[in-house]
Amino acid sequence: MRLTNLLSLTTLVALAVAVPDFYQKREAVSSKEAALLRRDASAECVSNENVEIEAPKTNIWTSLAKEEVQEVLDLLHSTYNITEVTKADFFSNYVLWIETLKPNKTEALTYLDEDGDLPPRNARTVVYFGEGEEGYFEELKVGPLPVSDETTIEPLSFYNTNGKSKLPFEVGHLDRIKSAAKSSFLNKNLNTTIMRDVLEGLIGVPYEDMGCHSAAPQLHDPATGATVDYGTCNINTENDAENLVPTGFFFKFDMTGRDVSQWKMLEYIYNNKVYTSAEELYEAMQKDDFVTLPKIDVDNLDWTVIQRNDSAPIRHLDDRKSPRLVEPEGRRWAYDGEEEYFSWMDWGFYTSWSRDTGISFYDITFKGERIVYELSLQELIAEYGSDDPFNQHTFYSDISYGVGNRFSLVPGYDCPATAGYFTTDTFEYDEFYNRTLSYCVFENQEDYSLLRHTGASYSAITQNPTLNVRFISTIGNYDYNFLYKFFLDGTLEVSVRAAGYIQAGYWNPETSAPYGLKIHDVLSGSFHDHVLNYKVDLDVGGTKNRASKYVMKDVDVEYPWAPGTVYNTKQIAREVLEKEDFNGINWPENGQGILLIESAEETNSFGNPRAYNIMPGGGGVHRIVKNSRSGPETQNWARSNLFLTKHKDEELRSSTALNTNALYDPPVNFNAFLDDESLDGEDIVAWVNLGLHHLPNSNDLPNTIFSTAHASFMLTPFNYFDSENSRDTTQQVFYTYDDETEESNWEFYGNDWSSCGLEVPEPNFEDYTYGRGTRINKKMTNSDEVY
């Protein structure tokens, strides 16, 4: 893992840090603090050099190095008749992905906790085999690594609930080969003389100025063997805003089998009428009773542009620079670049990166104890409801496109310029991608204190610095902003924000109203759900845990000290969740409940089980649709807010990138995890959902904004310690005032408001790169180097 410091060495802006004047309001200030407060800005401070540490153990989850990937690829080529992806078709063999096959938790804990052997290193690869009678995708395990005489290639089905390593072509992944074939097929059938006349007549622009594409997923009927898909055309724009310019034209086509010459168009759909051929639609258009829907004004698309409106006046004082984050004495977090291990304020954790889901966290410890074994994004879906066949059949499984193979962060805008930016590696379709600025790490000062209280003669305030890990993934029209925030007291917050262009529908005045709002001339803000699933493998005081909840309810009580008087009051009732629940858990109405994962063996000093509370923030939602035709079995984790399961090594993930088109028999069906097993005294995994029910409105034009499209949950100590656990931080002040002497005293615990001769660096935009090159893995980037 390489750390990139995007700070210019030549352009520095001096900053004078003013001492808050309220410290001067009392005449009498302790001499010690007065000296600190008056310390000159140029006085020496603690070194601001980055701190490197040595991880407690080897990172056993880290991504494959380029050399490891190459060894696996060479072995696959020498074992199978592999074709380069650029030359492949449906009847070739080719490699899709190669990534780390992470060790099972059982063997990982033996290594971490019992000083056992380092788990063997293995790779997971997905290969398409098309040379036989039936094409199929197959997951394979390659290991141990490095490749030697002991290395084998084996079918990998251990983690798949259907017990299969193979996925038939008909329900297989929409990879680059199939995507190209669909595009070629659509172009062949829509770029004909008759269809060009039809499309230009209906839409108002030539065929070259529109883009026609299909929905996801493709629909395979296991009873008939047929595979069909729906599609639509959008008008091309200069700023990739095609999702805001729908046309109201749709089509359905048959894509059964690997012989593309046998694929065929089935239907053309316009204004809710179905035409079975291009000729039928063309002839209908010649009739006087044919209704042509209003066309988009392609000469007036300024409202789709997200750049600054230069014709608008500058807001008052907006010509000044906005506030920026500074670190007077340098970074206060440390890292081991070789092992991808981070440490901050008694927190420690390892990171890993994958093409499917981006960053994952392992062995998260606080004050020397493991709190979470694994915290990782599993899947994110977007499911639409609509009056048109394209949006109605849209059910995106975003890990199928990849969350960790997207664009880089922009320094100073996505993350503070002071952040550390890290490079990641992924391999897909014969290319080894090295991306700089994939994720960032920075300490932030929250805009509210962590703790405060004012008494008759004192004020006590603790600042609220947090460690933040962020990455942003742009998947088609949406940008997802993932943030993991660590607090001083042992709390961890997981959040996501969404921005980007909505996938709008065409506004049909007769049928669109139940499915969205009219938000522009011919634009329907198609109602949809975003739901994201996280795996939270808590280990509270070890792996012998218990799930419980406190239910808060109103009751009528007659107290012994007030006989004959009935009080309506509230009480709590503790319930132990004995078994896995197929229906899952939904957050209680009015917030009248607390969900805990607690130790089955350890209590605090007052007899309470040591526990962590899974606390919902905003956006604790789940799917609305119960029986989707586009995802009947693929994403069953999304039907409730949260599920609890007994940990099993084979229940590694709630979804997979290969699930999308396997509607009825996906490789991973989350329902199979829920088999009524006991949770009492067991290692428990929480599968927590976040998201939002998005009803787009005019404030989503041109883009949805991060500030409102936001969801989160927290993991926070609950009787885990004997008291709140941030009292050891020095980032606080204790002010006292003596009424008799009128003397004030400020206790800063060694910290003060001097500037340390601070200079504010500007982000190094000149060397900013998306980083598609290759590199030797896990070398730190010096401040004057950007790779």
C-alpha cells in the first residue's frame, strides 16, 4: 500500500492562528496557561513528520501483488486454452478477475490469537469457459501462493449456498464480451433505415445523437429457457447527463443462447402501446390518430450541467476561501504501509481492498481488545418502480459492476488536503489496475464537542477529533461516498452518501404520476430504493456472544408508596434473541428499543454484560417490493433492516457479483443462512442495511446532493466499560472560576492554541492522476512523488 501526500512543496500559504479572545475575559489567568497562550507562533512544536509503526501481525487479507497476479494468470494460461479478452467471444475461454481469497475466520483467529501458523495465501479467480457445448462461468481457487509444485486449481463452491462453482452462460455475468455483443446487436437492429426514421420522428434527433442500451438484470425463464431484456434510448449530452434526457421509447429483445445471429427484437413500446415489429410501428406513425409525445428541447439543456453557472452573481463573501482543515503538529495517526495497518488513539485495524466492494476492515481493536473481526460492504442495490418497462425492470446489483475499480479521489474536495491518500490494486480482464488516491485517511475535528458540562464554577469540554476513512465510487450515474468514522470513546460510525444524476423516466401524463413526480418538462423522477448491506462480525469480549434487546414500552403501575393511584409510565424489558430469525429485525417504531451484541461470558464491574449497541442513524430502510420479477432470490438480505446469524466460515458474503442474472438460483442466496440456529453463546454476525427511499424532486437537478441523500449506523459501547472511555484524552479543557478571588484557571492538559509556525499547503493538482499504470506493490510514496 502506497501513501500519497498530495501537498505542494513549492506553494505554501502562511496562516496566522489567532488565540480565542475569550481566554482574556478574566483578569486573573494562571501564569502557566498565560505563558502558553502567549507563545509565539514561531515557537517550536512537536515534529510534524508522519509516524510509521509496525503492525502486530502480518496482514493476511491484503490484496494480491502484481507478481502474485501474474503467477496465477500464467498458471491459468498453461492449464487452460485461455484467450486474451480483447480477442475473445462467447466460444472462447477467458479470465475475468483474479483477487485474494481471504482466509476463513477459524484459521485467521488461530493465527491472530493462538500464535498459529500464517494461513496459506490463495487466489480466487473467475474464468469463463466457452469452448464446450455449454458456456459457463466458474469460480476457481488457486493456491497456495506463490505458485509452486504444490499449487493446485480447484473449483470454488465452498461459499456458494447452491453448492455450485459453475454458473451457466444464460444466467451468467454481464461481462465485457456480453455487453459488447448486446451493444452490437442493438446497433444492428436500431440503425436500420426504417428504425432511423422511426427514432428521429419520435425523439427528434438523429440516431447518432442517441444512445440505446438495455436494462439490468437480463430475465431468464428456467421453464422455457428463454432470456429476454428490455431497453431504451437516451439523448447523448456533452456532460454525460444522458440519464436526464429519456425519450419515452422502449424495446424488448430475445438474447437466448450464444449464437447472436439468433437473437431478435420482440417488441417496440411507445406511449404504453406495444408494436411487434419496426414496420408495424412505422405504419402506425403514418396514421392521423398516432399520438407523438412531447420531445425534449435539445437546444436547452443548460439545466443538466453541473459546472458553475458563470452568468450568476457571486454570493456575498463567496470570493473568499472557505475553511480548511489544518494539523498544527502533523498527523496523529500512524500506519504500517507494508501491512496496511492503521493506529489512532488506541484504535487499530487492518484494511483490504477488492474489485467488488472496495475497502474492508479486519481485526478492529480498541484499547487492545478486538471489537470487530470484519466490517465490510457486501452489496448495494437500486430498485426502481415505474410505468415504463425499462425502469420497471431495473434492479441494479452494483458490485457486479465493481465498487473498488472506480475513479480516484480529488484532493482537497473529496478529502482534506491534509489526508493521506492510498493506492490500490485490482485485476480484471487481463489488466492490472493501479489506482492512486483510491481512499483517504484523515483526522477531523467534528463541529460539536464530544463531552461538555458547565457547573456553578466550572466548564469542562472535550473536543471531538475523529479518524475518518473514506472512498468514493462512481457506478454509472451515481457517486457513493463511503465513510468510516472512529471516535475517542470506542464508537464507530458507518455512513454512505449518494450524489450524481438520477436515472429519470419519461413523464407520461396518463400513467407516470403514481411512480414519481414531474420534475422537468418531460421528466419523471422515478421512485427507487437504494439499499446497502454491511457485514458486521462483532467479537465482544471474545467470540462467545449473545444477542439481546431492550424493549421500551408504556405500562400502568400502582406504586407501594401511592396505593390506589395508577401511574402511566414507561419501563424496559430485556429479551434474549435465542435463534436466527428468517424474518430478520426491523428497527422499532419511535426508536423504542436497543439492540445489543453482548459477551456471554464477561460483565463489567456492575454485573452488566459487556456489550456493543448497533444503533441506527438516518436511512435505516429496507426494500419495499416483496416479490420482484427482477430479483426474486438474488438479494434476500434487503427485505428487513438487519439479520443476525451464527458465524460459519462458509457464510462469507451475503451476495456476489455473479448473483445478478441468476434470478432463481443465485450462487449466494442469503435465505440459506437463516436456518433457525441458536445464537446463545455463539459467534454472531450482524448483516446491517442502510439506504434511502428516493423520490427525486427538482432539488435533484442537475444532481442529487450528498447532504440529503445520507444513511448511517453506529457501533457504540454499551456497558462495555465501567464508564465513558475518553477521559484519558488531552484534547479537552477544564475551566474554573473562584467567586471570592475572581480568579480564572484554564487547564489545557499540555495543549494550547499556538500556531506552531503553521503553513497551509495547497493540494498538488498538477500531479493528480487516475493511476492506471502498474507499480511494485506496497511502497510508500514520498511527499515529492505521485504515482
